[in-house]
Amino acid sequence: MHRKAETKGAAEAQDQSVSTDQAQGAARSDGPPSTGGDLDFEALDLSIETVEERISPSETNVFDK
Amino acid sequence: MISTRTAEFPVLLAFPPQGHWTQPHLAIPSLVAWLRAQGYANVQQMDLSVEAFDHFLSRRYLERARAMVAERLQLGRLQDAASLGLGDARAWRAAVEAAASADALIERVEDAKRLVRGQDAETDGERGFWEPDRYLPAVRTLYHGLRLVSAAHFPSELTPHNFTMRYSNDRSFEVLAATFDEDENPFIAFYRERVLPRIIASKPRVLGLSVLYGSQLVPALTLGRMVKQALPDCHVTAGGGYLAYVGKKVMQAPGVDACLDSIVFHEGEAPLLALCDALRELESAPGVTPSVGSRADLTSVGSLAWYDRRGGGARPTFNTPAHPIKLDDAPAPEFDGLPLDKYFSPRLVVPYDVNRGCYYGECTFCTLPTVIGPGYRTRSAETIARHVLELRDRYATTHFNFITDCMPPGLLEELPKRLIDGEAGITWWADARVEPKAYTPAGTQLLYDSGCRKLLFGFESASKRILKMMMKGQSLKTVAEVAQNCAKADISVTFYAMVGFPTETREEARATLAFLEEHAGTVREVSLQTFHIDEVALTYRDPERFGLKILDDPGADLALYHDYEAESGMTQEEAAEMFEELMASFRRHLPLFAGDNVFYFMQKSHYFLHLAGTPERAPETPDSFEQRLRARMTAKDARSASGALRVRPGLASVPLSFSYKGARDLLAHPLARASRPDFLTGRYVGEAEATAEARLGHLPRTSSVLVYDGDSAEFVELRPDGLAVLRALERAGSLEALARTASPAGRARLEAFAAELHRLGILTTERVGDAPETLRPAPRGAGQSLIHPTFIEPREESHHAPQS
């Protein structure tokens, strides 16, 4: 049962990978690659959220697990 | 007593997952040595915890995990939701992290393991372990790898420090259900594929499981059940610190008899030997069937609880306590047979118990002496020094972790002298109690000369009132003096601290924080925990004395820890919030806690190894190591918007329908954390999930992007505009080329954006192939975008109104 589920999962993952590549290809076929000239940097939302360590120091204790 | 114990009676002792992965745990090697010394020639040992980490953190398993995540979490469905409640937010976060990072992790995990183990090069000069900029991404890769493994078994979570499931350790029916859950218990398949065949082949007559932590309970019972099914004539016993607390309840819980035959309480040497003797004697009797191991009369074995199966059924039977052994007679632990090359450390750090129990034993919050007991016993300095030399030569290592609650003043003087006189040439670290007469300037220098490089003191609080209630028997003045004397001798000082002791106020907790901030530079690390009440503690047995009302949960038949209401001071929730406040300060004030440097604190002996040095590498002082970490952070912060900046190869991006940071903040809230099993106690609060959802609300939709860089092992969240700029930068080839297309104001914004991404490692000035890569970059096809979307694009209508 487990093996079957894994096989199915792998196939789905592969399908997703293909579809995203296709989407990317379609975007590229819209025209010659832009070097950024069509981007208005003043208007863009360039906010960045850093992910400071997702590992919390609280995950340690005197027992040193 | 049986005089000859031959190989005809094989015994297997195993350490089930999960325990820390940097060094062996001591209990089983001690028992192995004891049984062998008593004549049992065929005693084998397994560290299934480190084996499991090694198995899960492999290319093959992560590929399997990636497929399981896609099958089980269905990211597309979660992305389409109108909003996310707590449960879905957890699943969504796990799924998007997996989508962004799985390919890079699969590509890098084996290299990361080699680097952390020091197996990436022939000499320390070349080994990445010693360079923070190579070590930290490798450690992060391993942590993220376990996130992927956890996502595959969602909502279970396996980290180097813990293992929790949706099931509560407090309830036996949940614990037993967990042992059957093929989807969420990753150890069932691990045992079946990697462990059980070996156990069956060795045909042990006794299997002993060491259960020190709550995180091991389900994995231990899972293994016990599987072994009992496969080998009905093998007697499965268990012992260890956690079972010393809850073993009686475990034995009385319906259904556990399918997983275990007995439990050993407290010190294991004498009971385990008596158990083996009793079973062997019974087997040697004429006419006895092989299944005697599970049907024997074990009344004579001290400190044993066992199921009396004679006459059908399984009746829990509790024997009288055994006498403890004379510790000085116990042999040195034996680590032979453990996978010493699999520990996540470049050098073997040998644990060795100098004593057992606590010579002080007065602290009102501490119950360790009770469960480690009975009583306080120590080895002589002569024995310790002799064993250290034996272990040093036998395992070709000079690094030791002395396992002790605290070393008495006399030993603190005599042991260093013996180690120095014996030219042991070792380095060591240990827990300690503040003893002003021992940790004088001369005393700490002697300790350093004997190899002491790090001591961990029970500081707990800077409030005199709280210290008095705790009966710590130490003053702030002496604490500061002892720490300063250690620091002057270049011994690194770690303080254990506690927040939320009964009646403690916020002001008192902040006074503790102020003291720790004041002594940053003397104190290098703080191991902080919130106060918990366990059933052995004085606070549980005499709650009125501390102004407490204990809250019982009648359904929790395995309960060890209890919620409580305090007459004054912080509530449990307020203490959890104060914990976060203190931790945030440590992140600002302690170099070892800043940013990802915190991994040095979390990897047990890794920081110690820098202080210890190796034959090829000079030792560092706590000061020099902190300076190195500070310089690293400063250099990172100083990264600017160089015109040569380009996109780092191998980035992966996932379009998001919700804010990753929003989900992270939501799930990090103390209320949300209360609905998951607590890290320390393994329990969770009933109905906490509903309470948290009602108070915290749902996560609203937004449009965002999660970017993962496999080389730096960093996640960064951008807006879709930010991703568009990254793609434009990639096409332009350099920041300078892209900036030429911008207005002056636009250029300034672009450069600020690029500078921040440079600091985060997403942009680099290095050309592909030029950099001394810490880990191999993910291969990408020619002409393919280096920023590859790994999952689905966000929906067009991505701005839903938040659900109330």
C-alpha cells in the first residue's frame, strides 16, 4: 500500500514539474527577453521577508535532547 | 547466580529514536559493559536514533519524502483555500517549504552529512566543519531535510531535538494508536526495512530499550510491538529516565503488554543482570519451551515491573527495588558496535558518568536526582582518570563529556590533578553547580589545564526571592564570581535559566534578563526553559507551599506534567510570552545566539570542539570564537549593492496564495504552539487548537513568493514584483546592466533591494563555477532559468477578503 502511494506521488510530482516548465516556456515565448526596461522600479513592491532561523533556540533544554 | 554466561544467550540493547545526534548516549554503553563484565559474551547494541537520522537524511529517502508530500498534503488544494486555519496553515507551510526546497535538499543532503561529520576532506584545514560559512549552511540543510521528512509524515515533526506526533504522550490509547499509524509514524517503515531483519537474524533472548525522553516513547513501543510479533520468545524490556517517571502508569495501561514484557526502574545494571540471569536459568531448566521469556516468573528481579502471563492474560506486577551497584566497581562504558562514523560530529565526544545523582539535591524544581537514583554515588578520581585513559586509547579520541548533575568540590580539585599527572591530554565539558570554593581563580585555571573547556551552571534566576523558593543555595554575587573566574580561565560558561517559576512576576523575570545581559561576554550561552510541574516534584506534592492549584486531566492516564493555576505571578501563558522576550534578547546580546550562529548552541558538542581544538587545529578561546562569529555577521551586514551582483544559481521559487511570514508568525504564537505537543513535556493542552483559532483568526489570502537558495539553505519571501525583478536581473546578467534601465529613483530602490538580497545570499558577486562552493550547486540545464518555479502559479484572483 505504501509503495503504491509513493509511486503515485512521484508521478504527480513529475507532472507538476513538466507543467511549470511549460508555463515558463510560454512566458518566454511572449517576446524577446526583457532586461528590465519594462519594470518601473519605483512602483514595484520590493519588500523582503527574511526567514530568520526557523529553528527556535527554545527547542533545546536541560535534557539536551 | 549463574557463573558462566555464554554466547548462547544473546542480549540486544537499543536506543530508539529520538535523541540528540552528535554523540552516543551513555546508558546502553554502560549496560553493555556491565553485562559483558558479568560474563554475558554476546551483548550487542544499536543506536537506532542516529541510524534513523542517517536513513532519513539520505538522497533516496528525501526523494521518497518529496513524493509523499505531494501525495499527502496536496498543495494545490491548500493554495485554493479562501483562508487558512491553524491546522491548514501548518500543512500549507510544510507543503510550500517542501515544494521550494526538496530538489535542492535531495541534491545536497549527502554532502551536508559528510561536512558535518568531517568526512568531506582529509585534513582539518580543508574540512568545512571548522568554517562557519560552510558549516552553517550544511547544518541548515540537514534541519531542512528533516522538515521535508516531517512534511512527508505530517503532522508528525522530527527534528534533531524532538519527535512529536498528533498523538499525545499523556494518553495510552493515543500512544498505542501511534504505534500503528503507517502514514504518520516514520519509524514503522524504518524498522521494517532497516532494523527488524537484523534483529531477527541476531535472535536476541532479551531486547532492552533505553527510553530517556518522551520523544522516544512511541518509537520504543512501536519497535517493541514489532519485535514481539516477529520473535515471540524474546523478552522485551525497557528502562531509562522517562520511564522512571511514568513507567508504572505505562505498565498499567491496557494494550502495552503487546509492546513490552517488563520495565526496569531507575539504575539498570543490577536489574538487567538479574533479569538475564532469571530468564537464562529458566530456559536451562528441563522441559521449558522457548517462549518462556514472555511467560516467566520474574518475582525475584529487583526494580522490575513485569507482566505475569502465567495462566493467561498479562497482570502488571511490581517488584521491590534492587540495591544500586557500587559505582566505582562499574566498568568504563563500551561503545563498540555503535555506528561511530554516523554521529553528526567530526570528532567523537565520549560521554562518561563521573557520578550519579546529585550531592546537593535540594532544588525544589528538580526531580532528576529522584529518577536517576537511588541516592548519590560517585566514582573515585583515580577510577575516572583510569577510565578516561582507557577510553581515550580505545576510541582514539581526546574529547569527553562528563555526565553529571554536578561535581562535588573535592572531585573538582582531585580529578584535574590526576588528569594532568596522568598526561591525559584530553578536553572535556560538564554540568556544574556554583561552588565558590571550587571555582576560584586558581581552581578554574587548574580545571582548564586538565582540559575543561565548558561548564554549564544552574543559574535559574536573578531574583533572590525566587532563588530562595527554589532552595538553590547560591547568591548572585557568588554566581557572578564563579562565572567570571571561569571566563578568565577561558572556560566557556553556559547558564541554565528558568522563567515562570510559581509566583514569579514579569518584573522578576526581567531582572533575570537584565542580569544575563549585564554578564554577556562572561556568559556565552543560556539554556532557557519554562517551568513545568512533574508528578515527582515538590511543587506537585505540596502545591499550597508554592501558591499553586494543580489542574488534573482525568483522561490523561500517562500524565507526567500538569497544568496549574498560580495565586500570584505570571500565568503559564504569560510565562511563555516572557520566554520569547528573553530569547529575543539573547539573540541580540549573545553572539552564539545571533542569526544562524544559534546552531552552534544547538549542536551540543560542536562549539565545544572549537574550544577543544584537534591535533591539526589550534584551540580557540570563547572570546576568539565569539569574535569570529561577530566578524561573520558584520561582513554579512556590510554586503552592498555591487554592480557585479547576479542571481545565485539554483534558486527555486514557489508562488504563494498566503504570506509565509504570516503563517510562520501565526504558528509561532504561544497559543498556537500550545496546540502542538510541548517540546519539553510532549503533552498538549486539550482544546488548545480551537482556543487558538478563535483568538488568532485565520490567515488571509495574499500574493507572495517563497524563494529557496540551496547553497545558503535560506528561505526568503518576496512579493511577485520582487520575483519579476530577480528574473529581469537574471536576464540582464548583472545588477549594473539592469540598473541602467532604471530611473535614478528606481535605481536607488533596486539597489536597496539587491543589497538586502546580497546579505541574504540570494544574490552573489561570484561567477558560477568561481566560488569555492560549500555544497555542490544544483545542476540546471543550459538556457534554463536559474530561478525555477517549482510548483503552480498563483491564481489570478489572489486577493480574497480575509475570512472573519
